[in-house]
Amino acid sequence: MEDPPADFGGGGGGAAAEGPVVQVADICWPAGALPVRLIEWKVKAGSLVNVDSVLALCAPIPQEKGTDGARLPEKKVKSDRAGIVKELCSQLGQVISPGGIIVRIEECSHPIVMKGLCAECGQDLTQLQSTNGNQQTPISTATVSMVHSVPELMVSSEQAEQLGREDQQRLHRNKKLVLMVDLDQTLIHTTEQHCQRMSNKGIFHFQLGRGEPMLHTRLRPHCKEFLEKIAKLYELHVFTFGSRLYAHTIAGKDLYSGCPVQSQYITVHVS
């Protein structure tokens, strides 16, 4: 027989215009269940918990006469949310009535998410999304992609602003500005049609995948010299409307006399 899920009551925090509200929730013994006696804690203040984490063990208290000697199975108090335990609201040996508060949990806002996993609490958010498919409130504040080569890494707007301030401070320390440079027709030229009469010197031939057309790329004249000189003055970022795979394939290759387009000079941005 499965244990009844613990009830919860809302904590602080009002409605927000966007993103989930970070609040403290009361985990309560379900209304309508038998009173229980708290016999063991499985967590402590400050513990990280996920959905279905066991918080405590309780012993049901029989209500019918003549069953005092009968030992009922222990009940597990489980969390219905991910977060941090803020307060243990009951004492060992205490009788908890239906609706009584057992523990308070500060819900995790999941501010950093990698491939559906919260980096703060470890919760698999894809499972929460599948079980709460009709919910209107987002389950994570991580809505900003910060690393162009790792689009699965998402952070909250607060984290993004903090990272932006750190980038700005780094640029100030290095006494550099950011220079955004277009990739195609500016630094390189790429075509699907290769002219057989042209010299192959400095041309990079590649495919983006099996069955994809062969692409032919060459750095534009004086590109290497431009990158070497301008990189001393600016932090260079390359921008392209091409695919992410195309941009990073170009950025990771040595083209034209061994000049790496990205690894030495440029950060890639893909629209």
C-alpha cells in the first residue's frame, strides 16, 4: 500500500509577471489520514531534496479500540517538489495530526539547466514537464542560452545579467571593446560550386553531414592579417545567419596558411 502524498501549503511570495515564483512551501500530513508519530528524520535543515525524496518516517496511531498492540506499517513522508529544507517543524516523537506541518521547503527556481537537468538541485525537469503538461506557470527560471556552442545550457535572466556584468568588467580590465564581424562575405567565402580551374591552395573542402553537399571555403584576402592585428584591440565575435553546425565547423578549422578563424581570435554567434 502506497503512502499518501504529503499536502503542501503556500509560503511567501506573490504573483510575478513572468517566471516561477520562488516561495517557501509547507509540507503537511494529508488531511483525512490517520494521525502519526514522527519517529525518524531523513533530512536536516539545508538538505537538498527532489520530488519523491523521503523527508521523514512516521508511525500511524490506531484510532480503534483494541488495536493498541497492533503495529501498523511505517509511513514515509515524501516531498512533492525540489528545493532546500528550510525548517523542521516537528520534533521526534511528536504526534502529527492530519493537516499538521511537518517541514518547510524553499522551492528551487532551477536557475541553471543543462539538457533538462537542474544544476542546483539535480531535478530532471523533463519529468516534471511531462507530469505537469497542462500547467501555465514555467517550472524553471532558466530561459537564456549563454553559450553558443552549448545551446542546451540555460540560465536565468538574473544569472545572465550577472555574467554580463562580469564580461563587462573583464573588458574594462583588458581595455578592449567588442567587435562583431560577419562571417560570410566578410571573413570567408563559401560556395557549393567548385571551379576545377581554380587552384586548391587555401581552400577547405567539407560536408556538414552524410548526404549533404560538398562545401568549399576560403578566407578572403588579408583576413589572417586583419585577425592578428584587430585581435590586439578588440574582443572579436563572429556573427552568421548560417546554421550552428556550419559556424562551428568553420571556426574550428585551420584555413589559409594555418590561420584558425575562431580558436585563437573569435567567439561564434549564430542567429
